[in-house]
Amino acid sequence: MRKAFGPLVGIVGVMFVAAPFLIARAPYESTMGLVQKIFYFHVPSWFAMYEAIAVCGVASAIYLFKDRPDADRYAASAGELAVLFGLMGLVTGPLWGRKAWGVWWQWDARLTSALLLELIFVAYLLVRKYGGPGSEKLAAATAIFGAATVPFVYKSVDIWRTVHPTTNVVPTLKAPMGGPFAFTSLAFLLLCFVLLKLRVSLARRQAALDEMYLALED
Amino acid sequence: MGFRRVMIALTSVVLVSCAMLAGVSAAALTMQPPAGQSEFVPVETLPPGDQLPAAPLLITAYAFVWVAVMFYLWTIARRLNTVETEMRALAQKTARR
């Protein structure tokens, strides 16, 4: 895996450099025009957030029930990435909405639930940082709760009537739009994976440092 | 007679309430947001006037993604550097003992 990591970083870099060219060649959407091209970064950033949340939720469950420290490192790293990619979605969305809907924000089911999901993972990080001894377990429970809300956030546009496009948009994309979208989605998922590996390696070094301090005290 | 008046009054209240509720419901239904799009339809060309106002929003969105990723990478590098420095200092301390 270590040997493959360097080339993987290179591939992700090339994909992100190539993405704007593919997006520029993609056709305009009939009602929204140019601004709809934010879609090619906006939706993949949510996909990457869901990927990070899935890792965080599963790793938190493993840590909570099996008490494996490395699972906690994965959970903490993925929690940070969930906030990072969620922030991208929350910033790029209103930029798109300003032109498409005429407003920066609507308190509808999708936007509000997405904001709450982001806040759950901000809370996860705050609990870890300021919760004191044993806060990892409390944070792990928060992460599982956060992961359980993802299906509701995803399906909110189908369940409630909102201004946000439905989940039917992506499966029905025509090939000239679907190609660049698949490409940028893959780029974001790989970027999330690369950042996760980097952040986990940092967490492992921090754990090693803590062990050194403990050994020194003994 | 008294019972009949009470019944008439109650019936009137119920009817008026129902009418008001129906009015409010109808108003609420008309205030619902339009349904979200279920399909994106591609087009070949776009009037230049429609393109210009959207460009700054599009560029800002892409730039934000890049800046966010770069900032996060910088924080990882900074934290890693701090940990490595502390580890080296501790290793030296242990060696001196």
C-alpha cells in the first residue's frame, strides 16, 4: 500500500488539474446555464463527505465495541475530513443557489439537514478536543449517530418538497454531463482516501509521541 | 331551547373553524416551494448575457475547493512537523539520561 500511495497522490493531482478542462467541455444545462457547472464539484464534495462519514461511523463502532486504538485514529481522521468536505458542499451550494434560485440559502429540508449533519461532525471534533478524559468514547457515539442521519439527509429531497434538485438527477445524467461528473466524483473520492491516509499517519505519529512521553515518565 | 342554542352556536364555531382551516391549508399549499428538478437537460449554446454573471460564482466555488484542500494539507504538514520536532527533542533527552 505504501508503494502505491505516491502514484495515487500523483493520479489525484492530475485528475484535479484535468477536471476543469472536462467540465468546461461539458454542455450547459438548459435552465441554469453556466452556474450549473458548480454541480461537478458540489455533489462530489458531498460524496466525499459521505465516504468520510462512513469510515468515521464504522471505525467509531469498532472502537466503541472492540476498543481498538487504531480504529479511533481512523475515526478522528475521517471526522476531520467529513467537516472539510461538508464545508465545501455548504460553500459551493449557496454560490450555485444564488444564481439558480435567486437566494443564497433556503431553510428547506435538504439544506437544513445538511447543515445539521455538518454541525454534528463539528460537535464530534469539539467533544474529542475539549471533552476531557474518556471523551473518545462519547465522540464515537456521536459519530455513529451522525452516520445514522446520512440516509435521511440524502433522501430528504425525495421525501419532502424542496427547491433542491432530487436524487433522480445523477442517475439520469446524459453522457456528456455524466462523464465529467463520474470523473470529478472519482477524483474527490480518491482525494478523500489520500487525505485520510495522510491524516491517519499523523495520528499514529501523535500516538507514538504520547507513548514516548509515558515511557519517559516511567 | 337553551340546548338548541348551544348546539347551533357549537355547529357555527365548528363550521367557521373548518372554513378557516381550509383557507389556511389552501394558502399554505400555494406557498409551497416549487418541486426540485428531477433531470438536467444539456444544451449546446448559452446567451453570453447569461454566462457573465455566473462566472464569478463558478470561479469562487472552484477556488474555495482548492484553497480548502491546500489549507488542510498545510495543517497536516504543520502538525506533523510539530510532532517530529517533539519526538527528536524527547529522543535527545532520553539519550542524555
